[in-house]
Amino acid sequence: MQTQEMTRTKEPASAGDTILSVNNIEVIYDHVILVLKGVSLTIPRGGIVALLGANGAGKTTTLKAISNLLGAERGEVTKGKIVFKGDEVQALSPNDLVRKGCIQVMEGRHCFGHLSIEENLLTGAYTRKDGAAAIKADLEMVYNYFPRLRERRQSQAGYTSGGEQQMCAIGRALMSRPEMILLDEPSMGLAPQLVEEIFEIVKQLNEREGVSFLLAEQNTNVALRYATYGYILEAGRIVLDGDAKALRDNEDVKEFYLGVGGEGRKSFRNVKHYKRRKRWLA
């Protein structure tokens, strides 16, 4: 696939160079409901990190804590700190964080259904002040990564397919020229072939444009094939983390998230309490 690179100057990644760190945060909703408990993550510059876990584990809340979107849901970070590019950012507004280079692609895509695909993409550039020519160049870059969007550029987004809307949502995020994208459940509701296509484009964006990714995913198998490192979240706590290959080979991960263990397919419900709690949380 031929692509046109972003015109921004990329900073070279160095060993140990961290773009985002989440340090021991707690999140409370409605002043009483504790959702995240001591969550810590580190994302290296130029890396792809997977945040894994079942539905309700706290993955989306973690991403919204980072992108400062909790306030709209009566949630708040009550402990810990979030550091992006060396600065604490939990007090920033979401649009200030976008200007700083970090943007979230929400679960469920959330395109503006009444706008065309191209109009949706252009809304992603609303924080930019570098002129129409630069925005036009990046629009062309997005179309090179997502040729299907070029074909549907004048179509009303609400009438496009789920895969096209996911591409539109990622393309809209790219129009802000991010250094980091928080990608929430990119595989949700998509056919397996489309999931592979989306993740391949994420890999290309990471390698060619230097964009760092934090992927919140239930599809552990796909996420661990594309990520270099992973964290497993359960009931608002990180219960396991490590190199993606090591997690793929971990017997507990195979049993509880990939569905296959040393003795074949097992029931998560039957074995989780006596085995996983002992190994992971003891």
C-alpha cells in the first residue's frame, strides 16, 4: 500500500523513552463507586501496548481517565497521576490533551452520522493552526491508508458499514496529528477479516508515522499478535502484565482469555477462582 507520510517531525524513540505513564490511579464514579484501584501502566514512545480484560473490567474507564473524559459521566481520578510526555495531564481539558498530542478513539466508533465521511475527517483537525495546505496533505494521507474512505468520501457516515465507520473514526483521530492514540475496542462488531485489516493499518501507522498506541481490547488473541506488551485488567486492577509473546504462552491467559489450556478448552467459570486468584493475586 502506497502511503504519504505525515509532515510532522518525528522524535526518535530511544530505549526506555516513555510517552505515557499511569501511576497508581484510582477512579470513583458518583463519589462512591470505586472502579479502578491502583492501576499503573507504562507506554513506550513508538510502542503498541494492549490493555486486555473481559467486559466490565475497567478498560474503557482507564482510557477515559487518561483522556480526561470521565467528568461527563460523573467520574474522577481521586488518587495517582497521569504523565504524558513528561507533564502531568489529569487537570487538562480533553481538547488541551488533543493539542498536546494524545487522542482517544471511542468504543462504538461515534461518527457524526449526519455528516459525510470527509466532513467527519475534517472535524479531527479543529485544534490545528497550521493552515489549509497541511490539513489537505494529511487528509490525503488518511485516504492513502484507508482507500475505502476515499471511495465513500461524500457518503453520509451514518449509512456506511461498521468497518468504514471504524476507519473513519481512526482517520479522524489522525487528522489531529497525534503522537499517541487510545484505541477502545477497535474489533467490536466487526467481521474477522475487517479486524485484521484494521490492526494491520494500526501496525503501519505505528511503524511509518511513529504513532504510539494503547489498545483496549477483549479480543486477546488479535491484540497480543500486534502489541509488544500487554496488561490484563480485572475488576479494576492490573492482575498480570508482560511481553506480548510471554502472555500468549502463559497457561492462565490461554485458559481464561484464549479459551485453551494445557488440557484443551476449559470453562472459565469452573476454574477461575481456585487457580487464577492463587497465581495472580496471592
